[in-house]
Amino acid sequence: MNSSFYKYMFMNTMLLVASNTLQFVLALYVLKETGSATMFSAMLSVIIVPRMVVTPFAGIWGDKYNKKKLLSIYLLVYISIYAVFALFLNIIFVNKLVVVFVFVIAVEIIETLYTSANSSMVPILVNKEDIGVATSYLMIGESISSIFSPVFGAVIMEWLDITKGVILLSLVVLGSLFMFCTVKIEKNINMEGKETSNVLMFKETLYLIMENDFLKKIVILAPLINFFFAPLLGITYIYFLNEVLYISSFEYGLFESVAGIALIAGGVVSAIVLRKNKFDSVLRKSLLLIWGTILIQCLTILLNSNEKGIYWLMVVTGFFVNIFMSVMNAATSTLFKQKIPIGNMSRITAVINLLATVLLPIGQIMYGVLADKFNILISFMVSLSGISGIYFLCRSLKEEGNEKDGIKNES
């Protein structure tokens, strides 16, 4: 891999740290100002609307225009939004919560645009055989940002005010922009000069997906993984540990710390495994390992009455679940980046993100109801059933060339 990729990886990690820290700071700020869980949840829910509206255009523009120019413009707009937000926070007669909600919507719009355009950067920067390793390296950066962002956010809330914190984070984004300007893009596939309406391009993308079996499976696969896995980690595990086992704050912190370490370890394991194995095979095997680990958790909960023993088994098995999930995500992402032509990648990514945006809150609500109304084992069993379905879907994915799958670059 070349120096441009490593520069891109570093700037991407910087940007993630700024974004994740901002989310943490805003969440704490809203809770501190209102003391209301409803306001907090409203702030989280409001981002779904701009994401659903903007996503189709984000994919089209990501494929249509020059990647480096487009991403640079997005980052400049991102910095401008930070600056305007910091300014309005210091205007006395303005309602601060209204400013926060408007800011959250504006940030979500630009992040949605950026994410779709950014989706094809790895296959642009590295050779096809290096995509798996490159994806794993990016995942390590994501894991590092998820671990340290809450720490940085806590420091900002404790030692600085929100205005100074936002200014500091805008400087981090500015640094990532300068770093991105040094990235050399040798191949840049886009549709500049092709006069096609955005609506027509989106329809063409949907037609392309519906006409190709491989694309249909890939587009369904990623949202299904989000639907069954994200609520398991974000709702079922948390509810079980805190409301069923009644663990202490220290014990829960330990569980989360171990999970964070597992995500970094998973990135390293992914880089090693994907270098030597076929991606579809790695995907299937990681799913089987996740299924087996969750089954062990179910049997332990069912047969063991020792709460401390169950807790420690959840810590250990949770560590391996997170590693296997990291490998699964890396394999899925690599398979997608290898098989989808760069000229179509942003649009197809946008369709996947749109489906995930719709399905994820449904999954979260479903798992929340299951945890509240039924034995916690039901939630685990639903995940096992979902993983089984995903596994059989993955069995039909073939590690073959684009030509054989009939995927053609529409650009």
C-alpha cells in the first residue's frame, strides 16, 4: 500500500474522532441542560429524517463528481457549520437547544453526503488485492476513535465549555482537510460531463440492483447485519447486564472496555485473515463463530444460576463476539468494495445506507420490546435465528469476478 492510503487513513481517523466526540458532547449537553431523556432521544431520532432525504442524492453526487474536490468541499462546509454553531451558542437571546437541534441536522446532512462519496476511496487508493487489509486498517482507526472519543468528550465537558470544545473539534476537522489535500488520487472514476438528472440516475441504480442477483444480496446483507447485530450489542447486552444481573458501574465499565479492546484486536485479526483467505469464506466462518458464541451465552444463562459466573462468561464471550463481528464487517465491506465498480459504488452504498436507516430503529424498538416483555433469552434466540438467515444468504455469494456476476460500471 502507498503513502497516500496511510495519509487518508490518518485523516479519516481524525475526522471520526471529531465526529464521535461531538456526538458525545452534544448528548451530555442536552442531558445537562434539560435533564430529559425524551429530549435526548429526540436529538438522536431527528437525524433519521435528513439522512433519509439526503442519502439518494449523496450517492449520485459521489459517483457524478470529482472525488477529491467533492470531499474537500464537504469538509470545508463541515468546518463552516462548526464555526456558525459556535457563534450562535454565544448569542444570548437565541434558544440554545434550538441551535443544537439545527446543528445536529446540518451535521447529519453533510456527514451523509461525505460518507457516500467517501465509500469508494479505498478501491481508488489501493490495489484490488490490498482492499481487505486496507479495510481492516480503517476499522482499527474506527475502533480507536470509538474508545478515545468519549474520553475527549468528557475532558471537553469537564475543563472547557461547549463553545470552546466545538472550536477545538473544528480545528481537528481542518487538520484532516489539510491532510486530505496531500493525498494523491491516481485513478478517479466519476461521471463529470454526463448530463443525466439525479432522479434518473437513482432510478438507474435501483434498476441495476434489481437486475443483478449479487447486488440484491449485497444490498440486503448489510442492513440485515445492522438489524440483528446492532440492537443485540446496544440493547440486549446492556439490558441483561444492568437490569437482570444488576452489575455495578465498575463491572459494566470493564465489560465495555474489554469490548473496545476486542474491536481493535478484531481489526488486526481481519488484516491477517483477509490477506490469506477468500472474503466470502471468511464472512461465512465468522458468522458461524458468532452464532456458536451466542449459543454458549444462551446455554450458560439457561443452565447456570451463578450471576457472577454468568457475568464473567459474558465478558469473555463478548470479547470474542466483538472480534468475530469485526472480521465479519471487514469481510462484508471488502467483498462489496472488490465486486462493485468504483463508478457505481457511492450510489449503491447510498441505497444500502437508506435501507439500514429504515431498518435499524425498527430493530432497536423490537429488541427493546422483547427485553421488556419477555425472558431475555428470547432476544438472544431472535439474534440466533437472524444470524442463521444471514449465513444462508452469504452461502449464495460467490467470490467471483464482476464480469461473471454481470456487474457493469454504469459510468
